[in-house]
Amino acid sequence: MQPNQYRDARLDKLEKLKALGLDVWPRKAQRTHGLAELAATYADAEAWPNEKLEGLGLSVSVMGRVLTIREMGKSVFAHLTENGEKVQAFFRMNDMSEAAWETLKLLDMGDFISVTGPLMRTKTGELSVRVKELQFLSKALLPLPEKWHGLQDKEQRYRQRYLDLISNGDVLKTFQTRSRIVSAVRRFMEEQGYLEVETPMMQPIPGGATARPFITHHNALDMDLYLRIAPELYLKRLIVGGFEKVFEINRNFRNEGLSQRHNPEFTMMEFYAAGQDLRDMMALTEGLVSSLAKDVVGSETLPWGEQEISYAAPFRRLTMKDAIAEYGHLDRHLLEDGDCVRTFAKAAHIEDVEKKTVGTLLGDLFEHYAEKQLIQPTFITDYPIELSPLTKTLEGDDRFVDRFELFIGGMELANAYSELNDPIDQMGRFQAQMDERESGNDEAMLLDQDFITSLEHGFPPCGGEGIGIDRLVMLLTNSASIRDVILFPLMRPHSAERGESPAKQEDAT
């Protein structure tokens, strides 16, 4: 059958259901239990053999989507699914009214129904509802993906996530785990004394990170606004205002490319604590990530591709130069010499070596040699000041700043600072960023004068950090792509959606 023929056949069944006098789109389902609740309580065949189940005298009403239908003479077996769980419905002609049996004949896979009856266990040991009553809830006018192979095309899975969730139980489990991770993060932060807040998603000046923003326009005020690239400068204003510890979990938007680890819309947690510094941020981060691995996923040692990662604290600590030397097999003391750094950068085929500062080249060398090698949790510290315009410098060496990035699985997970609280120094750093914009770097920061004004009212010593929630979920669920942990990732539209001919359809990967 062609897709339209499947739909026509199901529309014909829908009309026959109406002819039976049924309300084919009822407002409420008859329901006393969820399928997950029944499975969790009664699935164990040893604890609940058939005799014990029947002895309960318990009649249940459950709702679910029909996944399979199998006829055996005057009996029909169907699997219903809800929230990732399956329970069997057992239909016998003698147990049901004539109208209910006729309704059963008009069911298709994908339809929603409610069934009522006592619990039982079949000869094969499967938990089932012996159906006495059947309520029709919704007709699926289009068929589900082919039942044995499910939905395999990744592009279709991302575009039609609802089919992906129906067809692939592991996908549903991943997003259930994501929800539990986010809930556990909130609980952990609150237990540490942090208060959750919300800051603007549309900002007159994009700040808090170096990235190209999305631009929108407010008609009533006739002004351009930017979707935020980070909440940092607003959260710091709250510390100025008297909050001790604040955190926010929400979306950031960066007008950049897509990859396995980047989506233009992504979820971050940022948090700030007055009176703290980088070492406090490290301790909190170790505790948070270790507890998530243990309490949500169930183990401090988890798979990552073909490797295993230990999330047991403490995590390894390396300076950026030490990491470059170790993974680039370079003489560590030569990294103290600017000319040697340029020579190493040229040998690594880094672009525009002569136009870049030594600090910027160290960042390039770290990315080239070390970043993808950092599989086990590792804090990288002592970043060049060129890479961190909002950070306190190291005591005794103002070429470097008190910053760490946490790398796990070969990718950055977290970024933390001992925050800069000197408004005069901060103004100078902003001016340097503005100079970079004028020289062509459209990702450099804009000057936020109101933020400077807030600092001039007094900003205490402060530790601050951002953690990528999507990447955290990737790691804890062993998901190779960020698209696998975002329910509806950004996709290039199909040719039909752009009004193009199929011959011009572009690759959406």
C-alpha cells in the first residue's frame, strides 16, 4: 500500500467505529492505573504468579497505544505501551460484549485504547489484563514505522522525534534520564544553598561569552535585541544586589555551526557564589558530577563509546601548558618562550601564527594536541588572559587568569572563573574586546556600560561557573551526538518545506 492507501483504509475503519455508535474522540480515558505502575508492581513472575494475581480480585483500567495485535482463534493478544512500558491485553470473545468485540476488529497498530479487567499471567509468564471492557480513545490515521526494524534513518528520527520515541525504547529512556539529571542538578544546587533565578533571554547587548548572537527586533520599542549567548552579566548583577549564591538552568543561543557537540540552541547552568573562588567551584563540580553518576545513572564508572570513564572524585588537575607538553610530547620549559611557542604552532599547522598573541597560540596548541585526549575528568587551569576577558589574573603573573575548564570524554563540559571584580580593570578588558571587534572579530564582546556601573557599586570576590547540560547528559547516557539528547534539535528544512524541487534538496547533516 502507498501511504495514502493506508490512511484511506484507516479512515474507513474510523467511519465503521462511528457507525457502532462510539465516541471515537472521547474527552477522557477510563483509567485506574498507569502501565508503568502495573509493570513496576506486578511484573515479577516469581513474586506474583497467576494464582496470586487472580487471588487479588483486582480489576484495573489502563490506557495505552496498541503496538502489536495477534489473533489466535477466538482470542486476541495485544501489547499496549505507555511511558516506555508495555503490558499485554488478552481479549476473549466470551469475556466481552458483542459491540466491544466488533470494536476490537477495527483496531490498528498505533491506536489508543483503554481496557478494563482483572490482572492475570499467561502460560508464558507475561503480565496481562484479561479484558472485560474496551474503550476506544484515538485512531492513528498513519501507520507506525515498520515494527521489526523501527525508525532507523537518523534524519527522520530527529525530524519526527515522536516516532523515534515510539519506535526506540532506548531513546525514550535517554530523555527520561535527562529529566532526572536536570531534577537532580536542581536538588544538589539547592542543598548547597543556591537560589534558582531567571534572567532575560532577550538582551539589548549580548555578553558573558565570545560568540556570534542571533538578532531579533522589538516592534513597539523599535529596537534590536539579541537572544542571549550567556546569562553571566545579569547573574553577576544579582550578586551586586545582595544575593549570596544564585544559579540558572536555561537556554543559550549562539549563531554558529552545527556539529555532534554543538547546537545553536542549548541548555546551560550558570552559578555564582559570593566570597568563593576557583577552588570552591572545583569542589562543587566534582561533588555534583560524581553524585549524578551514582544517584541517577547508578555507577561512578560509566561507558563512553568503547571506553569507560570514572567519575569518582577527585578529578585530575593540569595546567594548560602541562597538558600541551604531555599530549604534544613537547619540552615543557620551552613553552615559556614566546618564539618557541610560535615555532610549535607553525609545526602544528595553526593558521595566522604571526597575527596571534602567544596566549592565543597556547590555546590553539591545547586544542590541537590535548583536548580530544582528555577522556577521564580533568580540570585544565592557568589560561592565557587573551582567552578570558572576565577573569581575575593569577597572583604574581598577570599574563594568565584563575580559570578552569573541565574536560570529559574529549570535550569541554564546564568553564569556571575566579571572577573579575575590579570595575576599572574590567573596563579595560571590555575596551580590548571592542578593539578586536573593530579589527574584524565579530565574536568579541560588546561594551556593557550598565554592567560596569553595577560593578562600581561594589562586587565581592566571587566564583562563577557554567556547565553544559546537554553535554552532561551525553556523557552520562553514552550518547555520541548532542542531537541524541535534545528532543527537537535544529534541522535544515526539507526541500518541500523550502518550496524546492527534490533534486535540489540539501544534505541536512
